[in-house]
Amino acid sequence: MISKWLPRRLASLGTDGFGRSEGRQSLRTFFEVDARSIALATLHELHLDGKLETKVLDKAIKDLGINPEKPNPVIS
């Protein structure tokens, strides 16, 4: 709703734990709103803006231990 007034794309992060009984950290990891995922989302936005090379993004994925083939938690 507010994105039309922002100077760039809006990248939102959020979680919906309905129906899941894990602790907060598990839910943050599952829904990809933990610190690692937020860092990667930020780097991805910089990459989309042309301010970060693909190799830096790929290295971050590896260094952060993120599985890019993990199913989308919103769909699964």
C-alpha cells in the first residue's frame, strides 16, 4: 500500500506461525525471517539494484549456510 511512495522496491519480511508449534527461533528459520535470511534478503535486493555482484551473493548463500533449493515456506 505504501510502496508507491518509496524511492525503490519494497522488500517485506514477515511470519505467520498459525498451526505450527515450534519455538520462536524455529519459526523464524522456517519462515526465513531469521537474521541469516534477512541478511541474504538485503544482499539480494542490492544485487537486484546492480550494486552487488552475483559471486558475492553466491558466497553469502554458502557462508550463511542457506539452502537455495529449500521449498518456499509460504507455499509448503
